[in-house]
Amino acid sequence: MKKLLAYGRHFWLVSLSVTFYTIYDYLLNNGDWGSIVMLSFITYLFFIDRNGKPEEK
């Protein structure tokens, strides 16, 4: 997990864009509600892990 988050400070934006697509799919094509919840949680965890801590020097 640490290697995945090491790609950049704004990696959470990738999962946010996938979450938006999943919401679009849910609204227009009867997508899955569970996927929205899961991806939203993952996006939140990535955001907190990268932006919630002070920078290490």
C-alpha cells in the first residue's frame, strides 16, 4: 500500500475520477450502489493519508 501511495501527493484524484464515473453509471445505467460506497471510502482514505499528515522532512 505504501508503494501505491508513493506515486504522488495527488494520487487520490485518480480514485476520485473513478468514483465520479461510477456515480454517473449509477444514475444513468443502473450501476451498483456498493461500488460507489467502496470507491468513496477508498478516495477518502487516500486523501487523508496524503493530505491529513504534516510533511516529513
